[in-house]
Amino acid sequence: MDSVSVIGTMIAACTFFVVLVVFAKPIGILLKIFVNACIGVIGLMAANFLLAPLNFSVGINLLTAGFIGALGFPGFISLYIIKIILG
């Protein structure tokens, strides 16, 4: 390897490391929202199954999953409160 290749590889490695450090926290936050959304959708499915005999359910879609993912359990409860208020 010549010196230009070595220097180019070192610059690329340093750039990758800096980008990884800078974006580590936002990626972690997005991962947490995604996991909360998945757990929330499973909770909505269970609640809808249990409340089906009462004809009371909340639709499961990308918006409700995002709402639960961002707010967590309070978002889950909020969806059912909004359902009660709006009918």
C-alpha cells in the first residue's frame, strides 16, 4: 500500500467513527420509539381482543403505533380516552 491509500483509509475510518459518535444518541432514540411502538401495537391488539364483545376497539395503524411509540403507556391510555370522547 502506498501512503495515499493509508492516509485515505485513516481519514475514512476517522470520518466513520465521528459519524457514529454523532448519530449514536438519535439512533438510540429512534430504536426506543420503534420498540415502544411494537409493544404498543401488541397491547392494542390484546386490548381490542378483550374489548371486542363490548364493541369497543381502537384502530391499529401507523398513526396509533407512532402515538404509542412516542408517548408510551400514557399514549396507550390516551387513545382509549380519545375513543371514549369522540365515540
